[in-house]
Amino acid sequence: MIREIFSLPGLARLSFDVLYKDKSIEKKINHYLKRSKGIKYISASSVTGKVLVKYEGKTIEEIKREIINAIFKDNVDDNVKPYEPEDLPLKTQFVMVFMPLAATIYTALKRIFAGKSPLSGHYGLLSMSSIVSIVAGYPIFRSGINTLFKEHKINGDLMITVATTIMLFIRESILGLVVIFLVNLSVLIHSLNIHYNKKALESFLKLKPGKVWMALEGREIEVPVEELNEGDVISLKKGDVAPYECEVVEGSAIVDEKYIRGKVKYVKKQKGDKIVESSLIVDGEVKGRITDIEANESIEDLYKIVELESKEKYITNTADVYINKIIPLSFIITGLVALYTNDILKGISSMLVLCPCTFAHGSTGVYGIAVKNAAKRGILIKSSSAIENMAKADVLIFDKTGTLTEGRPIVSEILPSSNTDKNHILKIAASAESGVIHPVALSIIKKADDMGIKVEDFSHGKEVKSMGAFAYVDGKQLHVGNERFMEINNIDLHDVEDLSNVLKNLNRGVIYVAVDGNAIGVIGMKDVLKKKSKAAVEFTRSLGFNDDGIYILSGDDKEPTDRVAYELGIVNAFSSVSPDEKKNFVKRQKDDGRTVVMVGDGLNDVKAMRSADVGIILGRPISKKILKALDVAVIDENPLKIPYLIELSRYSKEVINQNHVIASMMSYVEYIMTLFGKVNPFMAAMLHSINQMIVLANSLKVYKYSSRRIISDGRNEKEIRRSFESFTTDG
């Protein structure tokens, strides 16, 4: 029932089928095992059906039994889960900022013009300032106290809670107001950053067509995709993308499953056949009944998925390490300062200046801004861990078909034997391939059409899957296909052996054309490189990736794989690699201590991308199922954006390091000033907020960052943005 995926001393990843797609079981496992003695870390995900656990003093079998026991316990109440002030609605946060600000101004003016109230020092009464401080500070107090008792941790909010409580107790209520105002202002700024980050994500996720035609009572009406339900019948025509998985109930069409299979895959769909989500209708028209919809998949849902996956990766960044160490130390220092100076206000001041909130926002703020930078270029980065790993990546692995190449083969050469000509070869090949649903067949037919050659439609033709086709005309038998197909049908290739060798030396795919058992010519096929592939590889090398850091892993044959590698100058290229072999290759690189980025364009690459430190999906349209499985998604097919992401991540890490230096230096200076009595709690809160503003201003550099090497198709940034917005609007 519970299987071990991997197990190391103190760390294990388990697969639990019952957990898959069951949020209630996910909550129970996370809730109850987190409190179990010996469990240092637990993350159960109903998205993947996996459990990641870090433990000591227990066996795997004991942990399995605890997981089983947890699912039979009472349901977990979401309302008792610790939360952060950033979770409040933005309107509420604005109120929480305005309340202490207005109260501070009122109290200050009242004291200036009317003097201090004689009751302000009465311990039996709460002043207006105290009441406002408690109300406006409640989210901070709750976060700090909940984290202490529910998570057994000390956070920055608890430090603010203690400082404010002491100030209220000693009747320094106006100082408490100022502290709450400045802290709430910092929280609001951070929340606004998160808000706009979600807006960018929401814009990106409009991947499906905005509207589709739904068949209803004998007529078709246009409806928004989000209003569709399972069982609805939709009309799909040439050029449409299937918004959901559906079953054909009427008509027939040729469907391209490139974005599912990772390479061009033309399939004929008729009544009763399934059309996979995100398939492209190449030709024909069908009506399909929707059979699978991912219900209620909101932006918040995706953020929860991102958070779960970030935890599963078990990455702790520099800020986390610093904060976990400095907060307990801050309490100790605060106590020592208060005892040594016999001045509680100095102790409070030192607590405020040592609060690591600025240090934390110096990281999270940059990550959010980097996500927005990428989003405006049509790139979705799902988690901060992806940015951290891309910044230190030293291995970049590309899939070939559809990633570095267009994924659609074209006719490159037509070589006839001595007793015929090119047009005759092409006419025979196109006629034999007529009606065949295969990328090679369609390319040959298109080439004949471009050259004005009339194609005969033979009713007695037949396709042999992935090998070739044959047909009869005027008593003659025609064969068109690869070498294996010719061998099976005992075709004599002697007359075209030299011609086929020429194509093989050019690393072309070879299609043989034969009449009555004798080959009369060959056709060269090649998968064309994307316009930006060469520039992308050069850009990658400029970032410090050497020959041992750039790989091609392709499921294609050796000749076309070698050709692409040669044209791009990539030394390490492996062909005929299965999805499992790709995954194992990635794991071997990671076992050697390297940080791996894997780039692909379909489901056949998902295993390798999930195994990599960063998995990137390249291309559109993209299924949300694939989006959930990966770390980064690029909306268009521009491979030049891959090294840009690495460069952006490195720059983001530089800015984060700058922020940490700024935050640390200012905190140390403020602390020294506090010890010498130069900073009171009011000034400490002011300096704390100024510190955050400086860090935020420095972080904004990431949003404006743009490499000079990534101008897409020679267009400027405004044109790129308009193109992206047009796509997200029109589907």
C-alpha cells in the first residue's frame, strides 16, 4: 500500500496511492505526523501521491504505520492552521496600516495642543492608542503566537508581539502605535508584491482558448472555457486546440499530439476515439464530449501546489538558515541588554533592530520580482527553488525534437537514379503517401504541391505504421519508406546505395522510393533547427557552460541527432534514448554533485524533468497537468529564453546577496547605536522600515533587468509584451 521510492539515512520518499487526489488525507498526514516524536519534517502531497519525510530515531516501517493510523483520525480543521499577516485581503491590510497611522497623528496632535491625559498612566485603563495597537497588531500577534504553539518555532512576528506588549505594559502606547504602523506598512508592501506576482501568474495561465463553440439543442453557441462541464459537447475545427480531454461523438479529424508526445504525432480521430487535452486539430472537424475537467483549478490552488512541490524539493535558502539562527539569538541579546543597562526600552530597541524581517524580504521580494520579470516575457517560474537552482546550474540538457528543432520534418533533397528524374520520384512518393497520416508523408505531399506536381490518390494504398506505405497503379507496385520497410518487402536497394550514403553522410533521414521491387530514388528528410537554437547554445556557453555541461538526449535516430548536435556545436549528444534512460542520465549527473536543468516539450520528457533540479517545458499550448509537474514553463518556442532564465537567476542571487549585506550592515550599525543610547524604540522602528525600503528599492533592479542577448525575433520589449497579451487573450 505504501511503497518506498527512495530511502537514505534519516530521509525517505514514499508513494501512497490512497493519498493521490485526496486533500483530506494530505491534511491529516501533514497535521498528525508533524507532531510525532522523531519526525523532523513531513510533506504529503495529494497532487503527486507522495510523502517526503525527514526523521530520526524511527524506522520506515514505524513511519508507514503512523501514516496509516493518521488517515483514520479526525479531519483537520483548516481554520486552526497558522497563517501570516500577508494572508489577509489587501483591503484589510490597508485598514491595518491606516488605523495606527491615524491614531498616531491624533495622539501626537492631542499631546501637543492639550497635553498628556492624566489617565494615560493608569494601569486599569486602556488608552485609545493601546486599543488601536491591539486591533491593528492582531494579525501579527496571532501569527507569532500560532507559529510558536502550532509550529514550535519563533518567527519575526513573535519578536514584534513581545516588543509591542512590553511597550503597552510600560504605557509607551504611542511607540507601540508607531511600531505596528511601520510593521504593517512593510507587510502591505510585501503583500502587494505577492498580489502583482499572482496577477502575472493569472495572465500566464490563460493558456486555453478564451471561448469555444458548444453544441446545444441542434445549434452551436460560443461559451467561455471555464463554464464548460464534463458531458458538454464542443465543436473543434481546423486550428482549434482541445481545451479538455474529450471523446469524439461526430465527425473525424487529424489531430497533432506534439505537445503531449514531445514530437509531431498525427493521429486520425473518429467516433469513439479520445482526443487528449491540448491536442491541435490539423484538419477536419469533430464534435467531442468532454470527459475530464480539472475542477476549480484557481490561482490559489496552483500556488498551494507550488508550495507543496517546493517543500518536496527540500530546499532551504540562505535567508531561512540566517533567520532560524538569529531570532532565538535576538531574544537572548534583548534580555542581556535590558539587564545590563537596566533599561527596558533599550532592550526593545535592540529587539526591533535585530528583527530579521528585512533579511527575509530581501530574498522573497527578489524572487517575486524575478517571477514578474519572466512573466512579462511569457515565462512562468513556479517557485523560488527553481531560481536558486538555475542560478547554480552547471548542466543543461536539451531534448531535440520540438525543443531545439521545429519537430516537423521537411524534404531537403530528392536524388533520383540514372534512369528517372526528381519530379517523377516525388510524384510516385506523394501518390503512395496520399491519405497517410504521418509527418513524413504530409511533408512529401506538401513538397509535391509546392512544386505543382499532381498527386494521384490510389484507393488500394496502405500504410505500415512508422515504416512506410505501398500502393498499386496500372499493375505496378509502389513502395515508399525507410530502409527497414524496404528490407521487409525484399526491395533491391543496389541502384540507390550510393545516393543513400550521400544522405546518411549529411545526417539526413532517408526515404526510399521503389517501383516493382526496385529502388529508383531516395528522398532526404531533415528536422529544421529553430531560428534561435544556435544563439541559445552560444548564449549558454557565454554563461560558463563547457562541453561537459551541455547535452542532447533524444529519442530520435542517430543520424538526425548527430546532425543537430554538429550544427549547434554540441559534443555530447545521445540518440534513441527512452524516457526512463533520460531520467537515469539526469540522476547520474546529480549523483556526481552537479545541478541539472532539463528542457523538453512534452510528456515524454516529464520523467527526466521531474528528476532534474529544474524542469523546463518549452512550447505552447501547455496542459495544466504538465505545468503542475514542472518548475518552469515557457509559453513560446524560443530556446533563447532558457539561458536568459539562467542569467536572470544568477543576477537575482547577486541582488539577494546585496540585500543581505545591506540588511546585515544596517542592523549591526543600528544595534551599536542602540547600545550607546542613540536609538529609542520609535527610531528603531523607523530605521527598521527604512532598511526595508532600501532593500525593496534595490530589489526592483531585477524587474528592469533585460539581457541584451534576448531580443526575440528582433522585436522590442513592447512588441513582445503585446504578442504575449494577444495570445493570453485569444488563446
